[in-house]
Amino acid sequence: MTNTEQTGATQVARMRTAIGQAVATGPAFLRGEVDADHMAHAMVSAVRGYAEAERTAGSDGRPRGQEAAELQQVLAELMGCGSGYLAGRCDGACVARTMTAMVREFGQPG
């Protein structure tokens, strides 16, 4: 594996970790056990944590490969939806739609 491939694989792992952090809260939110405010903060926090990990690793944040480019769009959706809710630009139903899709795509069976 080349250094570029390793860097891309590490970036993808960090992206998946961030997505997983937000998705982990999703089922409780969708069951009504966690409110939309908490869910939105979890979404934003996960993306900010990823961005900080990238900076710490010396990355400029650009996706390193196709999978990273696709996951970057997922992170953008998490940030856009979460921050949009916190700014009053959308409602809890919008957060629920986003998290339903995220849990379906990235949630663990069980």
C-alpha cells in the first residue's frame, strides 16, 4: 500500500468513525428517547471532531479517493442538517428524516 493509499484509508476510517458517532445516537432519537436538540448537537460534534482529527493529522481536509469523497458528502449532510436545526432553519422532522436515512445506511444491525 502506498503512502497516499494509507493516508486515504486512514481518512476514510476517521470519516466512518465520525458518521458512526452521530448514527449511534440516531436510534434513541428516532424512538423519542433523545430530543432533536441533543441529536443536532451530536451531529455537529461528530463532524467537528472529524475536522479536528484531520487538522491534527496534518491534512488539508480534501478527500483522498472516491470513498472519501462520498463520505465527505455524508459529513456535509450531518453538519448542514445539525447546524441548520440549531440555527432554526429546519425542524425536528427534518432531523428525523436525515437520521432515518443515516441509520439505514450506516447503522449496525441488531
